[in-house]
Amino acid sequence: MLKPALACTLLLVAAAQSQTATLHIDTSKPVSKVSPELYGLMTEEINYSYDGGLYAELIRNRTMRADWSGVLHWYVVEHGNSQASISPDKTTSPSAALPYSVKLTVTQADPSNPAGLENEGYWGIPVTPNTEYRGSFYAKSDSGANITVRLVDDFRPRTIAQAVMTDVIADWKKYEFTLKTGNTNTSTANHLVLTIDKPGTVWFSLVSLFPPTYMNQPNGFRIDLMEKLAAMHPKFLRLPGGNYLEGDHINERFDWKKTIGPLVDRPTHRSPWNYQSSDGMGLLEFLMWCEDLHMQPVLAVYAGYSLMQEHVNPGPDLDPYVQDALDEIEYVTGGPDTKWGAERVKDGHPAPFPLKYVEIGNEDMFDRSGSYEGRYAQFYKAIKAKYPNLQLIATMTIKDMRPDVIDDHFYRRKEEFFNDTTHYDKSDRSGPKIFVGEWATREGSPTPNFGAALGDAAWMTGMERNSDIVIMSSYAPLLVNVNPGGLQWESDLIGYNAASSYGSPSYYAQVMFASYIGDETVASTLTGAGPRFFYSATRDATKGKLYLKLVNASSIPQDINLQLGGAGKIGSTATLVSLHALTNEATNTITEPAKIVPVKNQIQNVSAGFHHTVPGYSIEVLDIDVR
Ligand code: AHR
């Protein structure tokens, strides 16, 4: 006989089992097209996404900006009895774009007691064994100084790697060096030191240090982050924002012409997320990022509105901005015989980039002047006249004309997504097409928790079902540096520090959805499921695949009677990928990066009618052969 307590537990478990649902799928009946461009990326300079993130530069404030407190992130170094000071100097610099430098004055130093300055990096400088770091700086000296560059451990006076640049001349010049580590330990607690070993004055600017980068590109990207992005199979990159496109003020917009060419000619600018952007990630770097990950650019052009309610009136005032957008499109797509195409060739990329979509502005419904209708129309007319094949995205509904595509944004709690997965079911199929250019379930910080992943997955089933009209979507924000002070916006897909990165449960949900995407939805009906159960059924007719996404956002398992009709032959073994947690709050962190990751298994006895149980709090993909 069962003990009363055990009997009671069994009863509770039984009561917590949902009733069996029936999911009928007819794999021979396509219902609507799934856009091959449905899943892509959106990023901007927020949360140290590029500087201190994807852009692999290790030196923070490499251009030596200063405020009342001194030169930011740079400090004086005085070994032994040496004496030195550093100060910003606005009287000399290596370029017009960088109108200042840092002046190092050393009054006492010798080879055993050098003096100089040091940089703390972006919450440390990551070092790994047997690694080559490429560096450079601009300098001039009044005394033919020899400059020693060293990577130094924060906790021990230990040089990890060093290089010496001899006879620095009296005029500004770029000096390049490599630092090679030996059999050292992996750590982020390091800094970069530049010293001289005799009294003298040296001016520095644009001090740069790069670790090995993705595909070994100079001025390139962090390998771990690029690999994580590649695993999302993104089809496009919406660039360069977001608020970052607009800036708080017109003169703080993403002024693309100031982000191309040699780094020393890029003035840097303030991001609306309250820190200075190095603009190392300039327009060409965005495009190369697209090229590396086989994504198409979705180019957002500045459209005459900035966040602090500054706008440019449609008409002649707006003409220069429209011209700037035309120039930008030419830089992206033009041949060497065009002015801006030739500029791109000069910058090192002879081949034009493919371009299909241009977005006019960002979130212009916040422009209280109501000027967007006129601004959009002016950009539309000018761009279409020169590039009739480009699809032009509007950032809000336009009354007097029908844009090609509209960019919708959704930042929500999971319940809101659960209750609105049918959002686009009734949309007018004659257009405009929809680009869900920013969306996220905002639960969990700095990165979303499992409950958020459930909200995201439920929402993605709705986007897939409506992907004949929802042609593209991109989660935002994508990246966050999880160090204190790194975050400006909670719930970001991928977190990292100087050394490592991790995907949130929401990241893995997207990897799963984008890895198994068919080209058509198929006829299906679901009966008897609990209210927090969502699904999407697509097929890839060429591959003979049915992809079934099943989302159980309730805590109790959902048993399903799966009825597969219309297939000649059904493979008896299917692949099951599942992402599961015990609670909504469960999550991944920088110290526990893999608590929740997709698990791949094979399931047996798949047939035209079989039972499958989706555990509570689970996101699943079933990949079934249906030839
Ligand atoms: O993703 C964060 C911000 O949200 C974007 O910059 C902006 O477009 C939106 O308001």
C-alpha cells in the first residue's frame, strides 16, 4: 500500500499533467511562404557593443580624450624614483580629425626606473598564452626617445610581452609593433604600459592594440562573438541603429562620412547611450561584418530627426541629408567609376556590396513635430529616382503613400507576447511588408532569462506563421558588456567581459529557430492544448523536411497526439532539439554560461500518428523527414 504522503504526491503530479492535445499537420499543403530573410541581426553602439565588445580594439580611449578629471582611462606610471606627468594637449595632434594629444613629461627616469603612461583597457586587457597582439601608436618626441611598450599583469609587476620603438622623431609618425605572449596564464587583469627611460617629452595619440581577430582581419572583430553570431544564421544586419543612427542631437548622428578611411581621420563621436564611440566600427567595417557572416546590409540612413526633438524640415533644408544618403548608397554599391564607389575602393574594398533594403530613419513616431511624412517622401523620391530597385523601409505608418516595408518594434513582457502571437494573422497581405526591426521579451538582466526565451519563442512562432508578410526580424539589443557600468539597456541577447562571452536562453531559442526554418508553412490545426502552448510548422520541400517548433510556456508537460498527413514516407527517426529549464528565472551568466543550452537527441517510432510530450518550460524543434 502507498504511504499517504506518497499517494498525495502522485495525485498532484497526475493533476499537473495537461490533457492530450492533437496537432494535425498536412505536409502536402503549403499555406504561405516563409521569408528566407526572416532572421537577422540589429546592433548599435549601446552597452559597449562595439567598443569594449565586438570591435576587437583593446585600448580604451585610444584617442586620448580628456575631461576635467584628466585623460580618461589613462594613468601616469612612475617606477622607482622616476617622475612624470601627463596632460591633454590641444596644440598638437597627428590629424585634423583628432585635434588633441596627450603630453607625457618625464623629469626623472633611467633604464631601471622608467616613466610613462598606462591604459586600463575595457575592464582589463585580456591575455592568452602564445598569442600575437598587433599594436600601433602615433607619437612625436623632443629628445629621440626610445619607447617601451609592455603588457603588464595588474597584480604582479610582471611583464607579459614587450616591444621597444627606438628613436621616436620630432614629427608625428605612426609606430607599429607586435607583442607576443609566451607561456603565460589566461587573464583579463592586465594593462598596457608605454614608458621612456630618460627625461624628455613625448606626445601620443591613437594608441591601439588588437588581439587575433575573426578571419585575421586588421581593425577586425572579436572571434568568440563572431562565432556566436554566425551560429544564428543571420541573413541581414540592420545598421547602424537604432538611436545610434539618430544621436541625441543632429551633430551627434551617425555621420557616415566621418567613420570611413584611416582611423586617424575619424573624429569619434558621442553615442546617445552616453559614451564616446571610437568609430573604429565605421560604415566599411559594418559592411565587412556583413560580408564575413554572409549577411546582406539593411542600411539605415539618417533622415533628419535626432532624439532630443531636433528635426530638419522637409524641403531645401533636408536636401543635404538626402544627398548624404545617396552618397552613402553609392559608397556601398557604386563601382570604381563613381565618386563614392571610388572612395570605398580607396578604403580597401574594391567590390561593391549587395543592397536591397534602405531604412529611412529610426522610430520617427517619436518626432513630435510630425515631419516624418514629408521627410520620408523626400528621401523616397530621390532614392527611387536613382535606385528604383531598392526597397525603402519606413519607421512608422505613412498616411499619404504606401511604403515598401514598415519597421515595427516590440519590447514586451512575456505575457504580452503570449497574448499577441496572432498579431499579424489578419494583416493586409497586399502590403506594406513588415520588418520587425527590434523586438525582445525584456525579462532578466543583463541578459534575458528562460521566461523571456519562452516569450521570444512564442512570438517567433507567430512571425514564422506570418512570414509571407513579416519578411525580416531582428532582436534588440544584441550585445552587452556585463562589467559594472557596461549596460545601458537590460535584456540583451549575448553577454561578455574582456575574455569570454555567453548566450542567453533567448539567444539559444533564436539559434534553434533560425537553424531549422522551412520555406513554406503547412496546413495545421491544434486542439486541446493548454493556453501557453505555441507552435509553428514549416516544411522544406526540396530537402523533404518538416520543421516543427513547439513551445510549452506552462510549468506542466503537454502531451501531443501528432498526426502527420500528406507525406509519402515519414522517417521513423527524427531529430529533437530542446531547450529547457525548471523555472522562468533560470538563466545563463558570464560565470555559468551553459546552464541552459540546446540538447540534441534522436527520437524513435515517428510515424503518421505518434505521441510526443513537451516538458513544462520547454522550447523544442522537431526535424522530421517527410518525403
Ligand atoms: O534597442 C534599444 C533602443 O530601442 C533602440 O536604439 C531604439 O531604436 C529603441 O527605442
